[in-house]
Amino acid sequence: MKTKTSFSAQEMLAFEPAEKIGLVACVNPEGLPHISLITSIMAPKPDQLTLGQFCKGLSKQYIQQNPHIAFLIMTMDKKMWHGRARWTHLRNEGAEYERYNEIPMFRYNTYFGINTVHYLDLIETSGSQDLPMPKIILSAMLTKLAKSAAGSGVKDRVLKPFAEDLFNQLDSLKFIAYVGQDGLPVMVPVIQCQAADSRRLAFAPIAFKYELRRIPKETQVAVFGLTMGMEDVLIRGTFRGYKRTLGVSLGIIDIEWVYNSMPPAHGQIYPEVALTPVKEF
């Protein structure tokens, strides 16, 4: 797929609405992939992206330590762009800061507005792409048919019922990220991904086949699941490669870590974190 190093004026305009899907994949201090939903992503210049921060999650911290990111933008008409960028600096004032806080979603929010703007230099971007809906539907149906035979066989739960149901909703969106051999994050849509059980995810690699087939076996991956109601969950685990189950080739991910990325209470869900008493106020 051909890439380019700048956005067109039409693309910059398409990214302005707050009503869109914006995802950022970065690398944490342990060298593992992480994905965050950042709908405030915009392009104020042809070679620049900005992220508006209104609550403090892990991603803003990680990208300041390791500035290379992968991004994906999906507009409400199901147009999609993806690419790579490099974090450069942040500001708490200026034209972009004022522009963000004039957007109704943030200007009239009772609890928070944009408090910080992060700036990134664009490295490369794809052009606009349409979602391959026939392939996504076929992939989802084949995954649903074969996933039960690909379960882990372990009864102890990892995903809570809410998260398992989220991954199994056929209209929810899922995206996978891993760290490439060059040390940079790579992100791919995997909308057909579903929970084989509470400990394992599975997907048929028909939609986005070329990109998904490039994920190395035994690689640590992150998978972000999102409903259109903006409910989401992030898992991390080991990609076990492809296994033929009931005549269907399925990619298998064993879940090892689960994170709630929804504000206002971000936090690790699995492995469970022990509660500690509050001693200082």
C-alpha cells in the first residue's frame, strides 16, 4: 500500500469533528504495545497531528518516554486512515489549545475540558480507505462458527462477563497492535475478533489478511475493543499464530492482562490488583 508524508486539506477537515474514532498505539517502558482511544486527534497542519488531553491515562505518559506511535482515524462515514507519527512536545496554551476548548464537547462539559495539547510530527499516512465490509462480515461469521472449538479449556475467568460480551458483539470494533522488528508500534483493524472464552480471543484473517498475517507468532499483542456507545476494554496477551479449527483458520490470542481504559477510573483489571488502605490524604 502506498503511503504519503502529508495530509490534504480535505483530510485535515475530515479529522476536525469530535465524533470519530481516533486510536493511538504506543510502546510502554517494558517494550509492550498499548492502545488508547483519543477521539481528539486532529491535523492542524499537513505534516502534524495533535492530541487533546482531558484526562490522564497511560498513553500520554508512554509517548513522552517513547515518542513513536501508530495512529488510526475512522470517521462516521466509515472512512479510515492510519499511519505513524512522532511526539515532539506539549503545550497548555496557544491556538490549538483554544481551538479544542471551543469544541462543544469540551467547551460545555461540566467536568473537564482540554487541559494539554500534545504535538506530533507526521511520519507517514495512508490515504482514505473504505472498510471492506463484505470481508469483515464473512470473517466475523467464520470466527463465530469456529471459535467455540478454539477455547482454552480453562474455567477460571480472565475477562469479566461485560468484557467478554463486548468482544462478542458483532458490531463492536476491535484493533490489534504489536511492536515491529524496528521497535515501532504497528496497528491493524481486526473487527472480526471475538472471545473464544474468557481467556482467549480468536479471529479469521480474511479481512485485513495481509496485515494480520504479518504478525509474528508468539508476539505480545494488544487488542482494543470498542462499542459504538464508547464502552471499551484493552487486553494484552500472546499471539499463538494460526490454527485450523472446524475447517477455519483462526488467529489465537491468549489473554494475560486486562485494562479498563474508560474514564474516570482507568486501571488494571487482570491480574487483579490488591486493595491497599489510604494512609495519606
